[in-house]
Amino acid sequence: MTTRRKPSMLDVAKRAGVSQTTVSYVLSGRKDVVIPEATRKRIWQAAQELGYRPNSLARGLVRGKTQTIGVLMPRMDSSFHALIMDGIQEVCTAQDYRVLLADSRHNADLEARQVEMLLEHRVDGIISIAVAGEASGDWVRLLKREGVPLVIVDEHTFEGEADCVISDDVLGARLLVEHLIQLGHRRIVHLSAGTEMSAARDRRTGYLLALQASGIEPREEWIRGDSFFMPVERIRQVVEELLDLPEPPTALFAANDDLAAEATHVARELGIAIPAQLAVVGYGNTEVGRHLQLTTVHQDPRLMGQIAARRLLRRLQETEMPVKCIVLPTRLIVRESCGSSLKTQN
Amino acid sequence: MTTRRKPSMLDVAKRAGVSQTTVSYVLSGRKDVVIPEATRKRIWQAAQELGYRPNSLARGLVRGKTQTIGVLMPRMDSSFHALIMDGIQEVCTAQDYRVLLADSRHNADLEARQVEMLLEHRVDGIISIAVAGEASGDWVRLLKREGVPLVIVDEHTFEGEADCVISDDVLGARLLVEHLIQLGHRRIVHLSAGTEMSAARDRRTGYLLALQASGIEPREEWIRGDSFFMPVERIRQVVEELLDLPEPPTALFAANDDLAAEATHVARELGIAIPAQLAVVGYGNTEVGRHLQLTTVHQDPRLMGQIAARRLLRRLQETEMPVKCIVLPTRLIVRESCGSSLKTQN
DNA sequence: CTGAAAGCGCTAACAT
DNA sequence: ATGTTAGCGCTTTCAG
């Protein structure tokens, strides 16, 4: 049995009795060349009969465009990242763009290599969900030099060098903490996600701003934690430190809902009643937060992904648009975990 | 300013004073051709200086292999899917394979088109996370005909036609329901995920098996629900039907933790105490389940993804391996939601 | 050990 | 309205 080679355009051309060019015109649906309906029919049919399948590698090679974007992210594990991806996918699938995935596994070196990989694949543009840190500036600038459009989601460190899509976390955190203050809390601690990512920094900033605006002097020991991705044991340890303070806090603001959930557990295990003895608030309005009746700030990761994808696809067309930073509004979601009697929808 | 074309291998060859062939040998690291260290050095340096970047489209075109696998899935939203993806990514990144993503958005037609898309991109193989249903058989067989390796995760409908990686859901569900029965429950209802997906069918089967083994006659009205992806309103409605039965259930087995979480909420809103008046158990051992102290069955989606990827990559090498179905073991996780006094770790 | 040459499958001037 | 032709950037016999 001879393994039959995959049919090429030339095969289709022969069978339809036309040139390869005509086949190309018809099959790639060019509207600018006029080709009689009869010819088109013959070609489609020949392609059908042969089981012809276009080769996008060849097409990409000659066109210099691949209809593919690269998506770079630390890992595909948190639901926040997954939902951003879902938004990106939704837009890309609808606009017939493909998505090539690349993860950095939270490693700056790998991140840089993955960018190279995406470039070798000649992606038309890149969306990066967060970045590994300052070091990422190297490849951000590389992309700019090479003219490869880039949109960064949930990180504004490189604002001005690339488009970005973020949510207004300074304000969000501030609203949250002001709410706690209004409820009478004065000793409010912050389970932070460190200073590497802008989202984490912004939330800490909003926290400090709220305290200061109310004349509460923030204490150094009130802020602990260094990443959204601390291992569970580390989170628990940090929470314990926070709760074991000589003057124990009456409220805890966690940098996201997952951290808040973990804090809730630790507190419960320590016999601390929530919200009676400790108010806990999170950030992000995730499923976990909903199930735990956590007061939080709403974020819409899927929407962030959609907006980022739309922005990128648009920039693929209009190359000269000025770079901008799209800031999504935030809003407070009050639930039981902070002991407030006020209720909002959802 | 002249826009300089991207440097090609030929440019590197000229600069290094060798032929393109030699450059190709050196840059693609072929061990079988002997090339003096001096020449290699010159070539590497020339490439460096020119900022040469290989073009994987061209390479893929001539090689007929792309070092890329396609991953097909309904949507990138549930954390279950995200974790499977994470496992796949981990293995692929480590083995220097790329991942091209394709989602079907829960639509059989789109799914078939996405398979075509992946084929047009000449992916070396495909992993499908679940499938849209019976109709997917068409493309499953297409891939087989075309010799494109396929691994299906969390679905064994096409067992025998493609490799698959699933968990032992019949047993898992059975263990869960038997546990409830041991606790004294007799009226146990099932919030089902329908019959389209094998995982959903298997859990229902395990449920029925457990009842029958204990001489409990399952009633038709005890089983409600038709998908893992019902909108929240639909879930709530179904749960209410289940709880409103003339003879109300004392226990509810939900097809996964998310459904169980939703059921928990509905029950609470109805003033039903959990676990005192209603035991609730889920499936999957997700974060949500953990936070809600849900009794459940452990699954490891990341591991499923890793195994699927390893299997696929291996099959890319050894083409003739017989197709098999890899079944992962399950185990019960007892927590508070079922009112059991027994505790297991985590 | 290195090079010349023939494609891989497709597109896009440029004819006709 | 369709065909001719020249690549896109790379790999791979086959010669030397």
C-alpha cells in the first residue's frame, strides 16, 4: 500500500483543470478577483473530492502573517488566569484567530525563552497575562523593536511601552478598607501579595491610602505576605503571624479571595469567629469568595481577556494607534464575612 | 529608512563564510554530522550578531512535523479544565512542544471546525478534553484515518478508537453513596450532569449501583439535572425540585463540587441545615469543595493532563502502540458536609 | 567535512 | 479571467 501524499493545491488545480493560482484565489476567498461561478464550483468540488486541506504553515510562510497570537502566562492554574484565557479565546475564535499558548511557570528565564519561541512561530501579536517582573522589560522592549504588538493584562509596570488592561485596584482596595473603617475597625491588617506585581502593589497602596485618610497610622507589622502564589503552608504561617499580634487585628484584608479563604480557615482553626471576632475581606469576586460569603471587590477576568484580545486584534490592523492603559472600574460587593448589615446584590 | 528584512539562514551563512547547509546543521544541533568547533563558533557568532531567529513555519513545512500539539476543549472556564491544561502545559513545555489551543464553546459544529483548523496547522497530535458528544465520533475517526494521534481526557465514549485518560467515576460515586448509606441515609437524591458525558453517566451508574447493592429501590424522581454546565438558575430550580419532593431526601449527591456548592446554597436559603437536615456530597475535590468542607471524591485534573500529554508525546515516537484507556484511581474524602464523624486527612 | 540544488505548499506580481 | 513564475525560509539527499 502506497502512503498517498496529502493533496496539494496543485492536485486540486489539475483535477479542476485550472491553474494553481485560480485555485488559490477561489479557496482563499479573494473578493477582488473575478472568477465565474462555474469555475469556482469545479474547484470547490475537486478540493472536496480530494479531501484537500490547506496548509497554514505554507500560507504563513509566504504571507508573513499567521492569524495566530501568542498568549504568555505564568501558569494555567488559577481560575483568574483561566477566565482571562476564556475571554481571549472567545474573541479569537470568533475572529478566526488561533492561540498559541506559552507558560513561564513563574520563571523569568523561561518567560524570555517562551517569547522567543512565540516569535519563531511568527505569531502576529502577543498577550501577556502578567509578567515575571522587572526583568521582563527586556523582552517587552524587544517586541517593540521588532514591531510585534503586545497587550499586557493585569499589570501596568510597562505602561507606556505596551498596551495594558488592568482594573482599578488602588480604588478597589481603598473602597474595601474604607468600608471596614466605617464599620468601626481600626486595627486592620493586610495579607499582601508582595510588591512584584502591580496589582499587588496597588492593593497595598489602596489599603494604606484608606488608613491614612482616616487618620489611622499603619504599622509595619500589619502587612505580611509576598505573592499571590505562596504555598499554602506559607500563607497559613503568615496569617498566624498577623492574628497573633500583641494587639490582634479586628479585620483582615487579603489581596485576593483565595488568600482570604485560606485566612478564614486559619482563623476558624484558631477558634476565631468570623465575622464576630474578625472581619475578613478578599478581592476579585471569585467563586470561592461567593461560596464563602466573602466581602470583596468585583473583577471580571473574562472581560479583561476579551478587551485585551480585541485591543490586540485591532492593533494588528491599525498599527499606529498610540499605546494606552485601559483601566476597568471596580465595585464593592458586601457580604457576610465583614459583619456588615448592608447587603448589595449578588 | 529601509525596513531591513529579517535575517535568514542564508544571511548567516554568508556572514560566517559557509553554506546554508552547514548553518542548518549547526543551528539545528545535528549530532550526526561532524563539524569542526571553529566553524560552529563562527556560525553561532554570525547568527548572534545578525539577530537571527529560526522560522518554525519554514521548518515545519519541510519537515512535515511541527513540534506542536493541539488541545481541544469546550471552554477554558472551569478550574477542572484549567488544571488539566496546566498539566498538559507542564509536560509540553518541559519537552519543548508547543500547544495550540482550540475551544469548541460547547458546540459540536465548532468543535469539528476547530479540529480542521488544528489539522491545517499540521499539529503532530491532539488532546481533547472531553468531547461534544456522539457526533464527535466523526472527527475521532477522521484523525485515526489521517494517522494523527489523539488522546481524550475525562471521556471514554471513544475508548478503543483513541487513547483516553479518565478517573474511575463509577467506583468513586459508588464509594460516596455507600458512605451515605452507611451513615443511615435511605432517601438519597442525585443532582446529575446528564448522560452526554461519560463522566456524568458513570457517576450516575455508581450511584444506582450503590443503592441497589443496599436494596434501596432508586426512584425516577430522585435524579435530576442534565449537564455540568447548567446555568445557575437552572441548577437552583433543579435542586429545589429535588428538595421539594413529597418525601424529601436526607442526602444529596451532586455530580461535582460546583453543583454541590450551589445545592448547598439553595438548601441554606430554604432554611435546611447542612448536614443536620441534609447531607451533601460532591465530586472532584476542588478548591470550592475544600472551602465548603464538602465530602467528595478526590480527582487530580493536573495529573490527568500530565498523563495525557506524556501518552501523546510518547505515541508521537512509537506510532504502533495499541490504544488504551488509562483509568486513575479515586478515593473518598470525608468532611463535614455529610455529617460523618469520621475524618480523613485534608 | 561542506556545498549545490531540489523541493515543502502556498501566494502574488506580472503577464496574457 | 486565468496562467507563468518567482520566491517565502528551511531541510535534505547527493556530490564533491
